[in-house]
Amino acid sequence: MFNSDIKGVIFVALLLLNCFITISIGSALPEDPFLKTDGNPNQICDALALSKNGPISKLPLNVNILTFTLAYLAYIIGVNHVEKTNVPTLVVFPLFILYQIYWSYKNGCNSIRYSFFSMILGGGLGALFSYAVDKTGLVQLQYFNGIAKQDVCVRATNAKYRCSTKQNV
């Protein structure tokens, strides 16, 4: 049973590594000079904080995780040329990301500058890790590995079939 979930375990491990790298880079950054200090009057930004001292990263992890996931999947979608069957993924994820950046800025949680830096970092690591998994040659390690011909329904053709029956069978 564990073998069927290995691709999910690989994805989560790479996502956690991405978060660790993002937190490490974020902790080395100075305080965000473009962050609205008058924002967050009701502590909405700290509602899901992992510590009592505020966020664990100066870079927004929500934007980073969404962008990592999009880039991880988009690389595989592009390599397998299945863009047409994955339009919702390629449209909805960017809308979520842009809305999250807008919401975080509007509520004073993060500046546009640090949000875009987090987005670039997450997208770069997502594509890099997806590339690395792809280059192992083990397709079963990819979380999403395209659609094979046998997985796609095809419209029936107008072919004529000849049937024969045997008597006394």
C-alpha cells in the first residue's frame, strides 16, 4: 500500500524542503521596508501563525506553497504536452496566487515586494524539483505523470461492423 502513495510522499518531502529553504532565506532578509505598519489591526495575519511571536518567515509561505505546487505540476504538464486537459489547473492556480498576494497586501500581512520574491522562489524550486524527479527516469515518482492513451475516452467513429453468429452454440 505504501508504494501507491510514494509520489505523494515525494511531493510532500520536496514541499517541506521548499518551506525550509524559504524560511532560511526569509530569516536572512531585513524587515520588509514596504510593509504597511498600520495594517493588521485585528491580528488577522497571525490567525494561523505557528508561533506566538508572529510568522516564522518574513516571506509569505502561503504564496510560496501555492506557487511551488503550480510550478511542480506545470513542469510535468508541459513535458507531457497535456495542457489542454489541464486548463483548470493552469488558470485557477494563478488566480489563487494573485488573489492571495492582493489579500495579504490589502490586510497589511506582506508587501507586494516580498510576496513576489516568495512567488519567484517557490516557482523556481517547484520547477527545479519537478525537473529533478523527471530526470530520475522513474515516472512513478512524479505526483502527476500525464495521461496515457488508455486513460482518455475517444469519440466513436462511423465505422460499420460485421457480426456473425453461430447456430446451436
